Amino acid sequence: MASPNKPGSKQETAPHSDPPSAITHAERVVYPDCGVTKGDVARYYEAAAARMAPHLETRLVSLVRAPENIEAELFYQRHPIKGATDGVIPVETNGETYIALRGAEGLRTAAQFGALEIHGWMARYDRIETPDRMVFDLDPAEDVGFSEVRSAALAVRDRLQAMGLRSFPMITGGKGVHVTLPLDRALTWSDTEIFAAGFAQSLAHEEPQRFVATMSKKLRQGRIFVDWLRNARAATAILPWSLRARRGAPVATPLTWESLAAMESANAFTLKTALDAPDAWPDFFSTPQTIAAEALAAMRRVKPDRAFS
């Protein structure tokens, strides 16, 4: 069972009351291609905090940090950072200590320590064994255009809808689209992982020229990898409104299905433009749903490809 360190302490139950300290080295350019600085990153996350907070609340995260800039060393940070305390909550689960961020304060601290990307678990730490979301990452091969990815996302939406499941699209700031399902936390990791694997495999079986459900780069040529692996315990996916450590300072941006149809790329929004877009998921957290027993049983029966197994 997961629990924050020192549960019930003032640090865990009340916002930090001291005024925020200045962002050090705010002038350091972290996106050399477009001149975006560490200070710009901090200001972006300050502005995005209200939209990101519901996705961050009691959620374990991994950070992609750039101590210098995106063209130098990048690394994942899953565990506590020495000195990073304001708004950063240590959480123990399965014998390891991970981190969560508390709203604007946590985002500011993350930016101070060079974090650019924020990735989240599929479950919240107050009920760590029952996921509250599922993500299908549609990751195209280099020779697949975005119009094909966009069309594939709509096909995934329709297939999920036929099972009674509502989904929400997000361009990732990279090449692909995430199709995300809110869940009511009635299922276990085993349930969601089995469903995700079976769903991806069924797509690959039925449209083998379009989809693949294995990470093999050889098999992915000309196809879209339906990455279901993000639904395993301790796996993460980029969170809505997170920056990406890529040229141009793109942002993972939630969309409506209607607005996705008009998108020409997965990195259409940047640090400078993303928050001009409306919050396209206003009812994401008020969509209680679970996977029906029949649908889960059907996905259990899907036979994996040899490459997958």
C-alpha cells in the first residue's frame, strides 16, 4: 500500500506558506533552437498549473530533467531529488520511494530543478492498486504521416465507443496521439493491462497493414505501434499540458475529437501557444466508467502474436 512519508504532517496537508524563492539561472537557454529559457519554462508551468493540477493530484510522476539544455544530457527522475521539497511529496510503495507534485508549488520546484517533461502513473497513490485512467499511445513509424495517425485515433475511439467506453484525444508534442480513458478505479492493474494488451493485439490482428502491437522496429515500418505498455504498474505517460524536451518547446495538448480532425501535426502547440487553446477535457474527471466484464473477457481471449510473446 502506498502512503506519503509522514502522513498527516503539516507538510503533507497544507500548502507551503513561505513566498516562492527565485528561479536560479532563469536566463539559461534550455531550448537552443528557439531561445526558450529556464525562466520561460517556470513561467509556463505557473500559467498551466490550474489546468495541470487535477491530473497531478495524488499521482506519482516521473520527470525528464535537462540540467543544461535539451541538446545535452536528459534523464528520467522517478525518485526524490535532494533539496527539492516545496510541493514535492515523497510516496513509498512496494519498498521504493517515488514522488508526486502538489499543484503550482510542485511545478515550480520541478522547473527549478530543470524538469521539462512530467509523466504520470495510471493510478493515484491514495488507491495505488486501482488505475483511474488508461492510455493508448499511437506511435507512428518514421514513414507514417500524421493524417494516418489522426485517422487511426478516430478508429480507436470508435472501437472503444462500441464497447461503451468514452475516450479523449491528446496530441503528444512528438509524433503521435494519446487516446485516454478515464476509469472509475473499479479494476486492478491486471485487469487494465490485460484489456490494453488484448485491445492492441486485436487491432493488429484485424488491420495488420495499419497497426502493430509490438515494439519491434522491423515490424513497425509503415505502421502505427499501439503502445499499450504504458498501462503496466509503474509505467507512465506524458501528462496533459506538459512540455516536451524537443525542438520548438512543444506541449502535450488535450483536444476534442472535432479539433483533432483539424490538426496537421502532433506538435502543433508550443510553450507560447498551448494555453491559448481552451481546456478541451472539462468533463474528463466527471466521466465515471469501467470496462464491462464481457469486454474484459473478450480481450483475455485474444491470442498474442509470436513477436509479442
